[in-house]
Amino acid sequence: MSKTEDFRVKTDDQLATQLGELKREQFNLRFQGATGQLEKPARIREVRRDIARIKTLQSERANAAKQSA
């Protein structure tokens, strides 16, 4: 199952929680990179893309809710 499909089965609250966790991780990774302690530079890219996936899904759901209302 792809990450997008994993995110689609989650509720809005679960997505919001995961988005917060990913943003916190992104901050920590940026801090590690600035101090030279970053072990996996590719993780920054993964986290950034996961954040984008969640935000895209949230906006899709919001637009669908507007159209149905």
C-alpha cells in the first residue's frame, strides 16, 4: 500500500495529529542539519513530501465538503 493510500484511510483528526508530528520531525531534522549531526539527509525530503501529501489530502477533503454542502 502506498503512503497516499495509507493517509486516505485515516480520519481528519489522525491526519492533523500526524501532520503535527511530521512538522516537529522536520524542525528537528533541520536543526540537526544546521549543527552537522544529521545522519540521513534523505529523511528531510521524505518528511517534506509526506507533509505535502497530507496537506493535499486535507484540501481535497475540504473542497469536497464545500461542494456537497
